Amino acid sequence: MTPTEREESQGETKMVKILFIADIIGEPGRKTVNKILNELKKKENIEFTIANAENAAGGFGLTKNVAEEIINSGVEVLTLGNHVWDRKEIKDIIDDQRILRPANYPPFTPGKGYNFYFSNQKTEISVVNLMGRVYMPDLDCPFRCMDTLIPEIKKETNLIIVDFHAEITSEKQALGWYLDGKVSAVIGTHTHVQTADERILPEGTAYITDCGMTGPRDSVIGIKKEIILKKYLTQIPLRFEVAAKDLIFSAVIIDLDEKSGKATNIKRLQIPAGDM
Ligand SMILES: [Fe+2]
Ligand SMILES: [Fe+2]
């Protein structure tokens, strides 16, 4: 069904379909996106695509070439997380309007934590990148950060997608409840393990604790399992390398009401993509 047909079939209500792709891991993750995305967008009538890219450059951070590669595959916005500063090259692209770092870094940190975009059907959408504080860098409070941002964003649009990049399930659930009815979706990232708790909260916010990862599943959260096992067994620091086999594309698709910004559906995806 085209967006216009959907609009007609639902009277006044126009729905917007947004795809959020979980942490893209290195070259295997980028190749997975390239393999899957085009066809998926057509099949699901996706109007706007966001991806977490904090691990997209060799597993750690983001560079200009890597960002361009993902954007050219059909992604509109790249969010980041605790690996944002891993590559010195990030300074060349941190002011790119399509790239977001967590909004709760202190004032005067380079880059932007949220921004406004248009879907391919000209619907205005705001994307916010936010980071948790438990077992993570000691940033400003993500809850109070959203208290400040939401009134600003709502002057422009009711459609607000939050990538909450955090380690522990309880902090993520707490933010989901805190933002229920205030934003369209709270999508967890960072653990690289997809959770099966996707739902629409009572006031209309789509929620998932973690969206998972897009990259090699024959690994420990994206890194070669042999290296991680050796590290656990010896406690000697080792250089991590991205694994390559058993690729998986992990994402969620969210349906939003264009006027209210409330979510009506969230669908979890895990699409196998073979090997590199
Ligand atoms: Fe990650
Ligand atoms: Fe992370």
C-alpha cells in the first residue's frame, strides 16, 4: 500500500512508518545493511530510516567514508553512543546535520544531540540520541535532558524518536515510562542483544529495551569470539577484531500517527544475511 492509499483507507489519519536499524558493526554490518535495506524499505513502505552507527568503523566509532557508505545505502540519520569519540576523524563529520551524538553530553560539546528531518512524504520528524549513565560515561541526567528538549522539539513536531544508548535494562525501562506519551518511541541500543519486549506503552510510546545489532552473529556482540574468550580466560588486554560470519540485520519498524506522533505499532526484525 502506498502512503496515499493508506491515508485514504484511514480517513483523516495518516500513518508514518519509520525503520530503526540496530548498531551497525564494522564492514560486515555495513554490507548487511547494503544487502537488506533497499528491498525491505520497498516491502514495508518505509518513509524514514535511522541507524545507530557507533560501531560502524571497524567496530569502534565512525569516519567520513563509513558514514557516507551507510547514508548511500539508504539511511537518513546516524546516531552514536559511547564510541562517538573513538576515531579522531569524527571531528571532520561531527557537525554534519545527519549525524547525532548523545544529547546529554555537557554544553559546548561538539556536535548535535537532536535534529529535525523530513520523511520522503514530507513529514517532519525529530530524532534524539541520548545516553544512559549506569556503567557508562558520567553524562548529564538523560531524564532531565529530555525535560528540557521536549518543549523545544514540540514547537516543530510531535514525532520524536529517541535512541536511548544504555547498558542496563532497568534504566531503559525507566526512561520508557518517563517519556510515555511525551515522545513517539524510545528505542534502546548499545547491548547488541535484541530484547523481545517491544510494545506500545499505555500513553502511545513505542518501546524496546534493545534493538540488537546489525553484523556478525558468530561472535561475542560483534567481536571475534576467540579473542573475547582468551580475554576472559587470561585477563590480558587484547586487540579486538570484528567477526565476519553469520550476518544478521536487526531493526524495528514503528508506525506513528502523523498528527499526534503517537505510535500504533512496533515490529521487531531479525533478518539473516548469510556471510560476507
Ligand atoms: Fe554498540
Ligand atoms: Fe555503545
